[in-house]
Amino acid sequence: MESKSELVKIAGAVLLPQLGGFVNGKLTRNEITGWYNQLSFPSFRPPNWLFGPVWVSLYTGMGYASYLVWKTGGGFGGPARIPLMLYGTQLALNWAWTPIFFGMHQLKWSVVEIVALTSSVAATGVAFYNINKLAGYLFIPYFAWCAFASVLNYSIYKLNTPSTATIEEVTDDSKQK
């Protein structure tokens, strides 16, 4: 059984990622009924209600994983230092995606950002695994979701970006006039 002070540390590690999720959730909710619902979506887009529970569970898993690495790897002064820095990087990238996509409506830049996020999640998962195997395994669903979200984000970008004409199309159009 974990001591009370360890339970507080676990709770803190689990709550930290939830804070950004809570703030970003508010931004997302404000945009769903307007801008977001006007977009075109691929057929594989999950229903809106699924995103909240998925993110709560992923944030919980990543938070607990960070605690395991911090505890097993000697905190910021031990071998866990680099993995925890990677964790902070991926968490910042995670929190940055929502303002880019939902706040600024930047579909192209949200694709760039989510690819960076997914890459940093993979790096963090591997680094965590090298310190604590369970922590690394806890990043697998997170990586899978981010990979799926990257494909979804790219698809939304492509479906909502006007195509540019090729040189052949421009040349053909001018000949017909």
C-alpha cells in the first residue's frame, strides 16, 4: 500500500495533464457548435462525445506513467531527467494543439503540430520504457490515439482546403476560352 505522501504525488502527477485538458476542453466546447460543425469530415471521425472520455483516460495514464518514471528514475536528478523533459515537451505540444486548431482555426499548422506531438509521444514512451516498463506501456494507447488523430487532422485539413489548380488545368482552361 502506498503511503499518504506517495498518493498525493500520484494524484499531482495525474492531475497535471488534466489541467491543460480542462482548459482546452472549454475552448473546444466554444467552437464545436459554430466553426467546427461547418467543416467537412472523413467518414472515420469518431462522435464528438468520445473525445472527452478518451482524453481523461489518456491524461490519467500519462500522468501515472510520469510518476512511475519520476519515482523509479530518481526524479529530476537521476536517469529520469531526460525522459521527464521529453514528457514536459510532449505535454506542452499536447496543450498547444487545441488553440492552434480550435482557437486559431489553423488546419495546416495543426497538422504540423500534431505530427511533432505524435513524434514526441513516441520518444517519451520509449524513454519511459527504459526507466520503467509499465510507464512505457502506458504510452502505447496515447501514441495510438495521437497517430489516429494525426490522420484525422490531416484528413480534415485536406477536405477543407481548396485545391490549387495544376499548370495543366490552367493551360487547358485558357485554351477553351
